[in-house]
Amino acid sequence: MNKSELIDAIATECDISKACAQRALDSVMDNISKALKKGEEVTLVGFGTFYVAERAARTGRNPQTNEAIEIPAANVPKFRAGKILKDAVK
């Protein structure tokens, strides 16, 4: 399922226009992104938790030249599924 299919499903299930469903979905995604940027966790009970994890600097290899390269440390978004979501996909 892609974003447009999700918007169609939301619009159909909630009996709202596709434009309204798109604004709602965009708002949810924007607010999750803003919270993560601030370093906050976003917990949707039963669904899961979005959070930011620190990835340490490490040494990698260029596959073409096999030369060692330094990969800098970074903050990366992560998602931990909740119990209800885990049970739904069993």
C-alpha cells in the first residue's frame, strides 16, 4: 500500500473527501517528524513508538575500490511495534 492508496482507504472508511484525508495524513506525518526532530518519542498505544536513536561513527568499505571510509555518527528515526500491531500480523 502506498500513500495514495492509504489516503483512499482513510477517505472511504471515515466518509470524508480525499483532500481532507490527505491533509489529515500529512498533518500526522509532519507532527511525528517535528517531535522526532526535537528528540521526543511519539507513542501510539497499541500501534507502536517512533523514536530517535544515535548511530555511532564507524568504518566502512567502498565496494568498488575496497578502500576504507569513515561513516560519521548520525541520529536515525526508528520504530518499535506495539503489542496490538505485532499480534495483528502474526
